[in-house]
Amino acid sequence: MSAAPAGYGQALDLVTRVRGVRGAMLVSADDGIVVAEQLMEGIKGAAVAALAGSVASRLGRALEAAGLGAGVFWHLQAEQGALLVVGAPSGILVVAVAEPDVNVGLVRLELLRAAEVVA
Amino acid sequence: MADDVKALSTQLAQDPDSLVFLRLGELLRQRRQLDAAHRVALTGLERHPHLADAHDLYARILADKRDYERAFDEWDMARRIAPDHVGALKGLAFLYFKVGDVQQAAVHLEAAQRVAPDDPGIAQALALARGGSGQAAAAEQALAPSPPPVAASAPEPLEEKQVFAGLEGAHEGLLLLDASGRVLGGALKDPGGARDVTDAVAAYLAGVSQEAARTAKLLTLGGWTALAAEGKQGHVHLTALAGDVLLLVVRDRSVPMGRLAVIAQRAAGAARRWLEQQR
């Protein structure tokens, strides 16, 4: 776990306390670099951050092209887990890695609250 | 039979709150007077919004009109009001067969059979469902609310324009594309409806799917199945189908994300069937 400002730790706590969340990160949307993280052992934070940043950027362009405005929240569903992301106005992505049966609605709410904390 | 319609109509006019609208609506539906049946069912529903049979009747009429999206909602509502409603369970099973989700169809049929163990239609459809996806078409016919017209009974190959036939927003909010961003079917317009954005969105999404696959692999999450995103003016749901084919469903913000996932699931079933026929 990396050292981070107290506000960042508070933001990550909001997300990781949700049952089924395996870890949370704050990622710079511009360059996909980890700002702060609370991840379970074995998760490659830097690589996940880079890919999450890339998906967010491409998805954002697709949403803009479709005329749907800026992306607020996205949810990657996979066979054995999920990645959930909210973009903060400050240019930071709040990312959660979760179990497949996690309460998506609750994680979304906590991600949005965390995004307000780091805004 | 015309006299029956007249008699029931008179009875309903004399007592608008009576439940005779259920018989009248069903009779009109069977006579294929679907617009009249639709009006009767809707009026009845306005007076009896918590009556499961009213939602079931309305759903059957909608299914006959091939408005499967709303039929699903009505049968779903009937089941919420009366969880053991056999008509609703059979209707939902019919719709699941229609989109190729045999497993869900069987789940609903099993529930229906627990309530009505002697119903031969349920038993027949369930046996066909257990026979595998190859029997799905026969099972669907066994459950259909009314016999299909003769002209429609002969199997016809699906045309590209029919990939999403019968689904809500089939022409403006559904897109089927390959991993290279080439469009296979459907179309997208911007929220104003003036601009075709199909090619631009398809090109960006091809890149998204590659990154999604890499991310899921890196996190050892197995294969990715879907990517849902919420925008400020609308939502999208991207489903990974077999053979690197992607299905995109776009709706405005009035459609909740959960409902969008249901729409995407149904569209995915239709798309898979179309793809199987192309191979």
C-alpha cells in the first residue's frame, strides 16, 4: 500500500469497506499512473491503473462520439470479477476491483462519494 | 363469435369496473383484432392496475404485436403481483426462448410446472428445452400465446436488417460490430436523431474491447462479458458475443442501467441466433 494524503485514504476506505471489493485505487486519468491504492496482494496496481486509464479514455471518446456526454461511471463485467470506475472532476479516476457478485449499486454510490472527496 | 364480442362489449359498457374486459380482450386477441384488444386491455388495466391477469392479457396482446420489450415488462409485472401466475411464467419462458436463452426459459417453465403440474403445454415445452438449444424453436411454438399465422410458419433465413427485429429501438440504438470496428448490423444516431454516429462509435469501441480484454486478463478475472457505462446524457451497454463480435445498446438516461442490461441480454440472444445462421 502506498503512502497518500489523508483525504485519499478516506476516499479509498469508502470503497474498500463494501463487501466483495478486493481493492481500490485512485488513478490519474491523463496518464494512467497510480495516485493511491488499497489493493489485495497479488493485484498489479500499476498495470491495472494504466489499463483502466486507457479504457476510460477510449470509452469517453466513444460516449462523446455517440453524443452522450462525458462518462460518469463504468463497469467492466468479467467471468470472475468486475472493475468499476468513476471519474472525479479533478481528473482522478476512482477504481474498484470486485468479486463478481458484489453489490454494484452500492459500489457505484461509494465510488461517487469517493470522487467527491478527491474532487 | 361476433355475437359474443357484442354481448361482452355491452356487458362492459354497463359495468366498466367489471372483469369482463379480460374475456373480451382475449376474444378480440384470438380474432386477431389486436388494436381493439389493445384498447380493451389498456382500459381494463387503468381500472385494475394491480390485477395480474390484466397484465397477462396485455402482455399476450403485445407479444402478438411483436412488441416483446413491453410484453416482457407486463409479464414481469404480473409475476411481481402474483409470483405463481402460470400465464406470466409461460409468457416469460416464451420470450426467453425467443432470444435464445434456453436456460432462463427452463427456469420459468419449471416454476410454472410446480404450480400447474398437469399442463401439457408446459410439460412439452420443458421437455423440448431440456433437449437443448436445437429444440428451442419448437418449444417457443409450444408456448406462443397464439398460433403463428400460416405465412410465418415456414422458417426463413434472417436478413441483416432483421437482426434486431421486434426489439425496442431496433433501428436507432443497437449496433453489432466486429473486433476491428466494422459494423455487422444496426445503427446509431445522436440523441437529437439528426446525425448518424454509427461508424465513429464503432471505431472507438473496437479499441475499448481490446483494452477491456487485457484488463480482465491482467486481473485474472477470466473473459470479459460486458461493459456498461453511464454518460451524462445516456447509457451504453457493450456485450462480448462469441467470435469477437460486440453488441452495443445505447439508451438515454431515462432508461436505468439495470433495465439496459436486460435489453442488452435480449438483444444478445437475437444477435447470437443471427450470427449462427450466418456461419
